Amino acid sequence: MASHAGLITVIKTVKGYITDKGGLTNNIDEARKIYCLEFGFRDAYEVAERLGYHDDELKHADYTYKTVEPSYDSRLAMIESYLEDMGYDYREACEESAYSFRIYHLERMENFRRYIETLKEKTINYYNSRSRASDQVMKDGVLKNLYRINHHHYEYGDYTLDTYYDDEEKIEKYTFHLSNPHVEKYFDVSSGERKSLNNWQSDGLVEYLKENIELPHLDDEFKIYDIRINDGKVEIYTNEYNYHFIEQLNDKIRNFLSQKEMHITRMFGSYIILRREQGELRAIKATPIPIKYCPLMIKLLKEVGGEVAEKLIASLENTDEEEQTKMMCALINEVVIKGGYFDTNRPLNSCEANVTFGASETMSSAFKSKMIDAAVIVSNNLGTIITTNDLGTQGAVKRMTGLFYTSPNETIVKTAEEEGIIPVFPYSAKIDQLKGVEEAIKRGYKRIAVSVAAGDNYLHKELKRLELENNVTIYKFGLCSTGITEETAKIMEEYADVVWSCASSQVRKHIDPASIFQVGVKIPVYVMTEKGYEIIKNHLSLMNDTEALDDIALVKGEEMPVALNNSKGLKLLKRKELHHCADCPHPCI
């Protein structure tokens, strides 16, 4: 009862306030006052009918309670909030608010209103006199300085919320962190084309929001002061926090980004941009193909590619880069897109192993053996995700050969959530594996597998730091290593647990001699640590049901053990026993 003591409300509808006799008025002072639990915990629609008011045109959502006098607990909380803004810690703020309530008789509403206005003025003066302005906002044509409240900063994956003061009131700032494709990392483009491609998704977003945002329903006091894009972030300033308004913003931004869908993927070492134009998703740009031959890609292309794949394979020996990029875009359009890889209605669970020894297959085996309780991977239209079982891990990636940028979609997010998959950035589909692991740790997962690709393999060092600082186990997989720098390869050598070689010359230079176990010869998978061996051994054991892996000596050099999988099962050799590979990717880059 204490939390409701002193709480007085009225019922507001879209047509006005309800009076004591069941009528309507536009004057809140003439509305029917409802004291604390007078009608119990009933919704506003039901109470309105009890008061004799009914309108067939109105829905439940058109009725709401509006507080006239806050409850005892609410008054204490308001006082505590201002005191904390002025530097009090929580305990001090609680003690001071209770003391003030007694000596100033704040149970009387007129006393409370005067006291809050005084506190508000003190807080504004506190920030104006002690702080440097950390932001600015245009209010009613006047540029106002904003002073940050340090402890009022909240992060929610895609967006952050901050509280400031200007010289009149609190200002709430919503910041949505847009995902930048950074095309210059993958494509040799002019400054103008770089700017155009990097800003393509966000162009027009501010205008779209201004035209489509609806103010909070039945809240006349809510104001939007500014909407802008600044340094790759959407910034919206309001006079108060409203949960439903934040939800609406997130949905509208995701809807806009979904309509301007864009992805960056990779095949045969070629990076490809996909973009939705006039409602159709298609490949619009590709880099020249650096790899002339890859046994895995040839195998997959022949399985699913048909005539387009045959033409692409034939073009690999062609030095005509324009023809190669044209054929690569055609392959993406005819095989990848039409094959449903970016279909947002696709299922996200699968027991099908697409390759014998892929990263997702290894993670799925680890789930089956309860070696891990979470995997941080990447999926089309979802970005970084956390999976918690083998079916979701395998189904979320399918035959994906590399994803470096993607766009959000509400439909696939809902499918993911129904399957127990956690999108870390459900509104932007951002790819950030470090943040993904941090989120998995926050959620209580202790045994986590994570994959990072291409240039992001430098993250292995930071992932190792997270592992040590949080006392968790992180199985670190390095993927899509074709074309990585020597510096990145050295980081992988020191910090990764398992590395897929792809067609990387740097992996063969630095990772190969430092590995302690190898799987396969054509496209070797290198094990770098004993922990990495445990998760690899688990996958091999489930595939072959063998105990031959238990007593292996994990060593570097010519005595290093190598596992080969053939029709007769698992075969173990030493590196010195291997013959030259005649079917390996080439050239390595």
C-alpha cells in the first residue's frame, strides 16, 4: 500500500478527461479524481465504464491514467533522482529525501511542488557552474548548451540513452549507432564513391523519421527538440523519456534500413556488394577474383551453381577482370540470392552439415557434447548473433562463405527469437563479434565459441583479454583468412585456438609452423592450443567414433599429427609423411 499512498489520477481519453458523472471535460481540474486503490488494479478503459462513460468509437489504447499527484514512493524517487544528479550516492540520496519529506511536510502536494521546483533549479545551477558543456541542441530556434549527467548513460545494443541538463530542464538524448559498411576496406574506390556507398543506407533517414514519427499517444507534454545524424549516429533530443517512443524509433529505423537493404559478402576471395534497388536485391559491385582455384568452392558451386557457376569457373583462368566481376555478380544473383540465402522468411534451424569440417559444424558438435553453452556467429539480416544449440548454429549460417556487412529485417529477427537465437543488434544487424562475446558473458554464458573473419581476426587478442578478465572459456576460431596481413596473422598465431587456412599465404607462413595439430591437407585447419584441440577432437570423434585421438602428442614441426578423413574413416599421419598437395587452393595471397 505504501507505494500507492497519496497517488491520485484522472482518466484521459483522446476526447478529453472523464468527469465524476461520466461526462467529458478539457479541464483536468474538473476531471474525476481517483485515489490510490479505489478501483483496484483495473485498466483505464474498465474504470471509465464503471464511472458511466462509454464510447464505441474508442479502443482500450485511447484511455490512460494521468497522475495528478504522485505517490509517496514516486515523490521520494523524484527527490532522489535530483540529488543523485548533484553527486549524492544512492544511500545518501535516499536518506536525504526521507529527511526532506519529514521536515518540509512533502505529503502536502503544494509543498512538494515548490520543493521539486527548488531542487530542479539547484540541479540546473549545479551543472551550469561545475561542468563544461558536452553537447548542444537547438530548442525553439535557440542553441542551448547541454551538461551531461554521468551516471545516466545506458547502453542497449543498437542504441544508447543519456540525460543532460540545459539552463531550463532535463534533456533526454537517444542515440542510434548506425552500422557503416566501410567499403574502402574491401574495394578500391574513389573518395566520392566511398562516401556514396557508405552513406547510401542512411541517406534520407532523418527526413523519413520526421515524416513518420508519431508522438507518444495521449502524452501532450512530450516534445522532440531535434533529430539529426552526427558522425554516423542518429541523435534525437526530447524533454522526457518515453519507453514506447524509443520502441517506435527502433522499429522505424529498422524498417528504413530494411527497405534500403545492403550486404557485403565474399566468394573466391572476391568481395561483393549486394543492394536492394527498386525492390530487388542484386549484386552491384565485385572485386577481381584473386584465387584461380579452390577445391571447396568448386565443389559447392558444382552442387548448386548450374550454368552460371560453370561460366564463372571457366573465367577463373581469364585475365579479363571486368568479365570476372560481371560473372561473380551474376553468380550471386542467380545462385545465392535466388537460392534463398538472403530470404528473410528462411528457417533458422538445420541439422544439415554443409561441409565436413566447417566452423559452424564444429560448434554444433560442441553443443551436442555440452562443451559450449553459447556460440557467437554472424548471419544474413541479423548480424552478430548468439546461438545456444546445435540446430540454430548450423541453420543460421547455412553455406555462407563470408559476411562483412548486412542489413536488419524484422521478420528474420522474430524467427531468430522464436528459435532461441539472440540477435545482439536486432535493429541495425551490426557485425561486432567482440560486443557479441561481451553480451554472451553478461547473460551468464561461461563456455563460448566465437568466429571472426578476414581482417577482423585481429580481435583474437581482445577476445583473449575478455576470457582472462571474466574467467570464462572462449574457443576462438579464425576464418576467411585469405588476404590477411602479416600483422593479423601474427595475432592469430599468438591468440587464436583454431585457424582455417583458406588461401592465405600469411597463414601458411606464420600459422602452419606454429600449429600443434592439423586437419586435412587441401585446405588445412590448424589447431594452435590444447583447448582448440579439445573442441576439434570432439568434432572428429563424433564424425568417426574413434578413440585414436586420446593419446596423441601435440607438437610442432615435422612430428605434428595430421588427421585426414576418407571413406574408411579417420586416418592419422605425421606432417613428415604427407605428400605434396596437388589439389590445394592457388595462388595463396
